[in-house]
Amino acid sequence: MHSVPPPPPQAVRPVPARFALRPAPGTIDGVNDDVLFSARAVVLRDLNARGADAAAAVDVLDEAVTERRWWVEQWPDGAAFVAGQIAQDVQDRLLDQGLGRWPLCKACDETSPHEMRIEPELGPDPHWVCEKGGIVVAPLGALR
Ligand SMILES: [Zn+2]
């Protein structure tokens, strides 16, 4: 009888070195790294858009991504919200570490420097908003 060869194994993307080398405590398989990578990419894009993508800021971003990997692992339904969470983590840490306010609002008439906020704080489809002007400025990842 003619035997059917088994189907070729599906190509598996290798785990990127960043996560392979620095797993969060208690990390197990099963977290979709694509979610974290796309989240990292959109936040990095907005850092870059505002010239805030110095090495120290990218380190802050990578720390936040690594920690949120654990968060998504604990709460898989949060995957849709993780980009907004990482953006807020980075924003808080940049300020805490003296790296400055990011991203500064350029959308309203208020002249004193103020940063924009992510809305919703915990939800899908995160946007940058100016709370002073009540303006929705741009989706996360689309700052200019
Ligand atoms: Zn504003």
C-alpha cells in the first residue's frame, strides 16, 4: 500500500532573541509575541515621530514590553489592549527617569508644555488625546 508522506511541518518563526534571552519571570509558551512586537513597533514609531527614540528611551520601551509579556500571559484577553498599556508605561517611565514628557501636545492652543494621554486607558483602539483641549489627536502609532 502506498503510504502518504506526512505534511511538512509548518514554518515556525524563531523566537526573537530579545525575548529568548530575557524572558519575564514565570514566562511560559503560549503568549503571542506578534502582539507584543506590533505593540513595540507602534510605540517606537511614536517615539521616533517626536525625536524621543534615543537609546535610553528604547531601553525603557523594551523593559515595558518585557514586563507586559508577563501581563498578557496572565490575562490573554488583555492582548488587544497591550499597545496602549505599553505606551502609558513608557510615558510614565520617561517622566520618572527624567527623560522628559512624551509625547508633547502640539494640537491645542495651550502654550504650556503638556503631554497627551492614551484613551481609553485600558481598551482597544488606543488614541492620543489632549485632555486640555479635549482633542483626539491621533491613533497610537500615527503621531506626526
Ligand atoms: Zn494640548
